[in-house]
Amino acid sequence: INVSLLHSSQELFTIRQTLLIISTFVKFESDLKFSAMKFHPGTTHFVLFAAKNGDDGLDPFISASSGSSGARKEPAEPLAKAASRRKTPAKFLAPLSAVTPATPGAAKSDGSTDSDSPASVEHVMTMSSAGKPEPEVQVVQLQQPSKSRKPRDTLLREQFNELPGTKPGTIKFECAHGCGYARSWQRWNAFYARNHSLECDKVPQRTKLLLSQNTQRARQERRIATMSSSSGSSAARESFGSICESASASFAARNSKRKRQMNFDLTSALEVATLTKKDAEKILKGEVEVTLQRKEPLSRLLDPAFQANLINRYPNIGKYLPSSVHTIYANYVEEIDRETLNEIVQLMLREPGLINVAFDGVTVNGKHKTIYCASIGGFTMFFKWTDLKSNDHVSAEEVKSSVEICNQIKALLDNREIASLPVDNASRYVANETAVSLVIAGGYGPIVLRDPAHCVDLPAKDMAGLSFVKEGVDWCSEIYKFLSKHRVGAIKNDMILMDVIGPSEAAKNCSETRMNDLHIVFDSTIAQRECLSVMQNSDTFQEYYRSRPASQKAKLDELFDSCTRIQWAKIEALKKLTAPFADAHMMCSQRDMPISTLLPLTQALYNEVHSQLGAEFDQIFGAGSSKEVRDLLAPRFNFNGEHVPGSRKSPILDPAHLTAFYVDPFNWELRNEIKVMRTVKTVIGETVEKIFGYSAENSYFHRMKAVKEFEELYSHTGGYRDLYDEPLPAAVSEEDLIENTKKLTIKRVREWAEKHDLMAGRFRFFETYARGSFLYQKVIKIFLSIRLAGSMDVERIAKPLKHQILTKERNMLGDQKATVLLRASENLKFLFEAKQALRASIHDSKVAGGVVVVD
């Protein structure tokens, strides 16, 4: 055996296992000489080559035939010739993680083996000197039990120890908890294993609960529970109070499954004679809600097939069916819009925070629209969009329209103040002028902030202009174009279906408008490595290759020749370099993530990106590459909140982000892990001056009062002395603080935010212990109300607006009706998801046997 031919990814094929394979066949062909073993890169597939003593050629000795017992008609070509043609000289043998030789079993007349033979068997044959096939041999293949193709089985497998079976081709599974249970199976049997784990007294109850929830039946019951209405209304329109009531024991006693079924049967039997106009409108309203939520045209309700099915279910409903889209809109859509908007508003007013109004421009069918969304806490509402028509891009008109809509939102939300106006860089001028106008009008001046998600994405887009990054993106684009071809894609799908390669995500192409695009491109290209390494040796691709003209063959050869280890190392390095931006972007897109996390998140992002830059990075991309990236990204990371002198690039942080971190009631946990580049006195002093400087009356008194209370909060003294269970951490030296700052990670920042329940937990602290605090009411509440998501809600609205509402097929739809359709759709979707989450928590609590806690 030529051990040097073993591929690096085939380490689990040990010399011992290889000798076991050979020993199975030595007794059949004693004069065979085993000369080489060819592995397919990136897989566990191999072909063992052998030759007669004295022969120069190498023929495939082991050849998988996919369970068929038919003999090969021709010996395969030699190894050297096969390698030169890039063609696999035999079909792939299925992956082996352990090989145990078995006694040859007699085949039946139809070619099948005995029923008691191992389930995973490959048919193998030897070649005599005359080229005729010798009797068939069975080689048992044992699957690797610890590597499950179903991730949900991983926990179940951990409850068992795997030992060699008493019979060939079997594995012994014994309970890891020492109850004495042991079974020998040819392959892993999740059904019997789960049944034992659920019955075993020594398995922890928490583990049993997780195992019971992983069954298909449990998941189906949970899904049904999240969509089942406890009252007579539809699942989307059922009130939160009704859902909470369904968790009580008294409700369960009054509405057992049997009683609900009897009521349904009685209603079904009588509805033909008793269907009233009110009942018919309720049924039609439910259908309209589903249509709106899916953003389908209202004309769907006029489709003859749809109406025929409805009449089949409710025979007397025919006379109540609408006859036009205008009737549907007037009778149902406007009412649904009012009801859902009112329900969203009531939910938002229950939150203690202030309003955030996000707006951004979007071009739809060549026309400029400005979308406005309002949010309080984790609740978001699409309000409307404007089309200034001939006044597009006229700054004065845009500011006037923005101020008017902000006042409408305030009036709708009980005249609460607006905490912030999160926008992207293009809309910042309009937002600044809007904030000034609101102050002049007598209201509070909102803080204008650039959207953190856009700001975090800017450094990654800067890197796309570097020469070595651009070369990597271009190469990934070539891979994408190659695999996007219809026939090549079909070859890949066939390889996945035949288990030649594992399933993987599709390759992605680069798009300038998509956020977090670089990492998506590099990550999806890395996923194609196994496919590319195996595809070029497959018979189907070789057939495709031979049918191509010479010019295309040259391009294919060039593409496969470029798939070198060095090239893959470059793509892997770029993937690691852009991965922190993807993680940070995920946090910036979370609706209930507090804005106080942006400062430590920026520091963690800086640390993780720069950890990839060094000697190894320079070795891959050339000397000076690390410095080039550092210099490019430096203007974006402004840890003092100010613009970098001499740079026109927009940095990530604003001064308000530093204030938000300082007023966070739980920032003390990170004080020894991050060094803020501006002193607390400077940051708080400027913030207090800005907030109370708008009113000359008692401004000095208010400033001093706010600063004094902040000092008590920051030092856990005065009125805040007894509000914390843990003391402040001991101070560290300046050198240690700098070193700790360099070690801060994105994972640590997320853990800190989630440990205290994100925005809700921070509000809960002040609303419980310091609700009447002057500092909280006048300063801290403003910054606790600002979300890290910023204007991402507008981005989420833009796509359905362009692709589902204002489409070319609906070009006669006016702005007013389109606004109502989109708002009703988004509100229905939001309410349905919120109620699903509530029902799921109730269901999980009941399954766990614990106390139902409704928040």
C-alpha cells in the first residue's frame, strides 16, 4: 500500500482498517499484488488498485456496484491513464468509517442476499487473469454512529456507549447511565433508543424532556398548538388576553378536546341551515386576512376555483360572496387595517419607552418613495410612505413632510416624545432638519443617529476595493457562474442524491446593495470545495466535458486548475476576515437589542478583525497586506465617538453611543473589560448640556441634579446603594485594562446583553427601583428607548413593497390603498408571529409540567 497517496482529510482510514480490507480478498487471489489506493479529495471514497504479478497495468480491485450483483464486462483502465483523463476509473465505494470482514454470503437466484445479512453491504468482485469476474464477496460497512446525519439525534446518541458487537456487522449499544440496558444492532435505531431513554429511571428529567420534544409527533403537536385559536376568532386576530386565559386550568376543564370536537361537529351539522350574514362575514374576513398576510392580490378571493371551494365547505355562503375588489377593500380591508393598527398601538403603549421613527428612501418602478416606521421597545409598526412626486429630492419639502408624519405618529401613540431618528447617511440632512423643527415647535429634540447596521457594513464594503479581496470575489463569481449552469447543477444534484457528496448551500454571487455580502460569498464558495474536487472525476461530468467545444474546454481546465490549495487558503482567510462583520450585523438586526451594546460591539469587532491580520495573512496575500487592511479600516473605528481627522468616511460610533453605554444600569460588568476613550465626566457633561440646554428655565439646576444622580448610579451609592446584588468589581491597572480590552469578543458582548434581558430587562430595572428618578425620566429613558436595529425595519419593508405590492401587475394601485394593504399585511404578520410565540411558550410550559408564566 502506498501510504503517501492517502489524502489529508482521510485520517480515519488507518493502516489497520486498510489491511482488513485486503485480508478479505487475499484468500481468493493469492497471486494479486496490491499496488495503490486512490482517494478522491474531500471525500472518503477510494478505489484499490491491484495487478497480477508480472503485469504493468493496474486494474480496479474493489469496485462498488450500488447493490447490483451483475459482473463487470470490461476491466477498468490503468491508474495512470485514468488520472490523465481526470476520470474516475470505477464507481465510488460508499464511505467507510470502520470495516469488518464478513464471511461471504451466498447470493440468491435473483441477486439479492439473505434477509439476515447486514443492512449496509457493498458487492465487490475480483478480476482473474483472464478478465473474468470471480465469485462475489460481501464487505460489511459500519456507519459511524457518533456522526449523525440528523443533528437532533446527537443528544440521543450521547445517552449510549458504542462497543463492538458480538456478531459480525453489528454494534453494541449500552445505556451510558449504567442501568444494564444493551442491544446489538446492525445500524443505529433511534426509535428503540429513544423509547428506552424516556423509560430509564437514571436519565435526567431535563434530558427526557428534550428527547420527547425532538420527536416528529411532539413537533407536530407544538406546531398545531401555536396556530390553534382558543376562541372563535382566527389565529391572527385572537387577543393576547384570550391566549393567556387558555393557559389556566379552568379553561382546560371547560374546553376539553372532546367538548371542542362535539361543538365543531354540532356546528358543522347545523351551519347549512343556520349560516347567517354575520357568520358569513366572519368567514370571509378570515380569508381576507390570510390573503393580506401573504400579500396576494385581493382578486384571489374572486377566483372561481376559490369561491367554488368555499361554497363546498359552506353551502349557504354563496349569496354573501363579494363581486368586486372594491367591495372587498371597503368591507374588509379597511376594517382589518383599523383593528390591527389599534392592536399594535395598544401593545406599543404598554411599553415604557419612547418612540423611534426610522425613515429611508427607496426607488420603486423608477419612482422615489420615503418609508416611515415607528417602534417602541421590541414592537414595530409600518406607518406609511410618501411620494413627493414633482418635489422629489427638494430638501425643504422632504423636511416638511417628515415633520408632519412625525407629529402624526406622536398623536397616534398618545403624544409620547420621539427619542431618536435612526437613518442612513443619505437621509441624515433631512433627519437633522426634522429634529430642529420638532424642537422649535415646542417638543423634545430627537437624537439623530446613523443606522448601526449600515455603519458596521461600511468597513466590509471598503475591503471589497482591495486588490486581493477583489481577486477573491472575482474567482468566487466564476465558481458561481459555473455551478449555475443547468447541466452542471444537475450533475451536482445527482451526486448529492447518490451520497457521493454531502448536501451544501448553493454558491452566491456578489451584490453591491446587499449587506454583509462578502462573507456570504466566501462562505458559500467554501461549501463548494468538496463538490468541485469530486465532480471533475465523475463520469457524468466527463461526458459533459467531452461535448464542449475546445474554447469551453480550455475555460473548464483553467477553472479546475485554479482550485489549488493556495487559492482555497485565500478564500478561507477572507472568510475568517469577514466573519466578525457577519456576527456584528446579526446583532445590529435584532429588534430588542439595546443601543448600549454598540460601543463594546465595535471594540469586539475591531479585536476579531485584527486578530486575523498578521504574519500568516501576509504569507497568503503578500507582504504588507495586513497593514493595508488596518490602514483602510482605521477611519471607521472611532472609539471616542468623533470623526477621524482628515477622513471623510463615516465612522461607526456617535457621541450618543458612548452616553448610552455609560447610563446602562449593567455597564459595571464590562468596566474592567473595555476602556472607553472619552472620560465619563466629558460624555455625561456634554449630554446633559445638550438635553437641558434647549430650555433656559432652571437649566443649571437641572444639569447639576442630573449629574449628581448619575454619579450615584455609576458608583452604586446614595439611592442606588442597595439595588445591586453584587459589589462593583475591583479596579485594575491601566495596562491590564488595555489588555482586557483587546480580548473582548462579540460573543461576550451578546452574553452581557442577553444576561439582563436586552431592552426589557434594562427598563424593568428602572421601572421597578427608580421609576420617579429625575435622571431616568429626563435622560436615561431616552437612551434606553433607542434600539440597535435602527432603520433596519425600513429595509425589511422595502422588499415586500417593491416585489409584492407595487408590482407591474398592480400598476393601477393608488398610494393610499397600497399603504393600507402593506400596513395591514405587516401588522397581521407581526401579530400572528407574536401570538405564535406566546402559544409556543404556553405549550412548552405545559409539556414540561411547570408553571405557566405569561409575560
